[in-house]
Amino acid sequence: MDNRIDKINYYLSIADSITQRGTCLRRNYGAVVVKNDEIISTGYTGAPRGRKNCIDLGFCARQKLNIKSGEKYELCRSVHAEQNAIISAARRDLIGATLFLVGREANGEYTNYIDSCSMCKRVIINAGIEKVIAKDINQECGYRVINVEDWVKYDEVLEEKVKPIIENS
């Protein structure tokens, strides 16, 4: 009888340990890109190389400005875990790969995974990643499988809330 952890939870556990390298004061993510059962790259939340991290500065700019979660990411010092994992790999290795993603709040609890931000979605789409498997404590199995093709088909910029603004421009 095989009592080993299944592959999805194996890669999610690696992504989980990567969250511990994150430097965000709000929440940290860990990402692992896997293709053909081989780890291609990893990434975590943190400021660009050479810049001070929020934990080093002792404050979060977005928090200081009372910016709600999910808004104005351009004011965040961090590069997201998904982006860092993609930056660290060759595109030829990313095409058809799977990105495993885990997030933890500042208090250590798992994030209630909803979705990657719109910027990360665009980067994931362009990288050629086929699917994202994210730890999701609200799912019975503990994770959610997202086919990136669904992100291609559903363009959040053309969502009904945004569409009237574009049409009236």
C-alpha cells in the first residue's frame, strides 16, 4: 500500500514552504512551476532585487494608504510569486506547465484563495502555462484547478462592470 502524499499536494507543500521566504507584511505566496513532473522554477512575494522589502522598511505602502485588498497593485513594492517564478524560467519550459500556488496571511493562516490578480493572469497566459493549481481551503479537496484557457476566454477588462466605462470613453 502506497501511503505517500499525492503529487498535487506534494507540489503544493513545496509552494507552501516557499511562502516563508516572502517579505510582504500583508500576505505571502509561494509558487512552483512544474512540467513533466520536474520543478522548473519557484517564486515568492518580494521587492525587486536590490530594493528594500516591506519587512525591512517596517511598513506596507498600500496599507499605509488604506488601499483595499485587490486594488492598486502598482503601488505595491512586491513582485508577485507567480511573476517571480515565471521570470526565473525560460518560456520554452513554461509552455504547457502547471503553476502550483499557496498563500498565507500575515498571521500564518492560509489565504482564502479567490484568483490570481489581473496582472498575474496576463503574465501566466503569455508564459504559456496550461493550468494553475492553488490551495483553496474552501474546496473539499483543499485546492482549485484553473485551466488558463478559461482566463483567455474570460477577459476581466471586458466584464460588465468595466464595459460601460470603455464604451463611454
